[in-house]
Amino acid sequence: MEKQVACPEILTRVLRNKGNLDRDGNVTEEAFLLRERDIGKLSVYRQALVSPEECLSTFRKTYGAVSLHTGRVRTINNVHPRDIDVIITESQDDPCPGHSAIVNLPDHSQRAQQAEAEYVASLLRDQCRKIL
């Protein structure tokens, strides 16, 4: 069984695509949609193990970062039951320590799940706080 991130932990989501922000610099739903390379796991980093600044420095190009509260991510299941969870996925190959993932998100690339994926992404966007 995969190890869960503790509910009180704060997570960093690195914004790696220009579309993660709108013209006014506000975070968009796109920041929380699964991409094909995500393989069903939306990457986040545990702030207990790495600062947002340190984490961003491990990537070539970024557009900022947002924070999420692990327990609040799980509360999405109260309004949209999907078993959304945050699990530890850290490996020795990760350039940034504390890698974890939000799992069980709907897959935006699947036509039947597009509306659901956008809805869940909007819930995550509404929860996040821009930190960098």
C-alpha cells in the first residue's frame, strides 16, 4: 500500500506551464489537470522536506508555485467522491526531495472525464494559495 502524506502537511505545486496563469497572474484550472506525462499522478512537494524556493530551483523553467493543504485536498471527496488522496512518491532519482502526488484525479485527456476533470481542477485551484 502507498504511504499517505499526513493531513496537516503543506504541499507545493510548481507551475511549469505558461497556461497555469491567466493574463492577470491568477492560477488557472490548467495547473491541476493531469497531463499525459503525469501518468495519473499530479506532482506536488512536501514543504516539510523542501522549501518552495529550493524546489523551484531544480527546474529549468517555472512560472511560480502554489501551496495546498493535504487535508483540504482530501475534502474534495466530500463533494465529489473519487478517493482523491496525496501519497508519497519520492525516489532517489528526484532532483527535488519530498516528491508526492495527488492521485485518483479524473483524466482530462479522456473525453468522458473532461468536464469532471475541469471541475475537480477548479476545486483545487480555489484551494491553492500562490506563494511564488
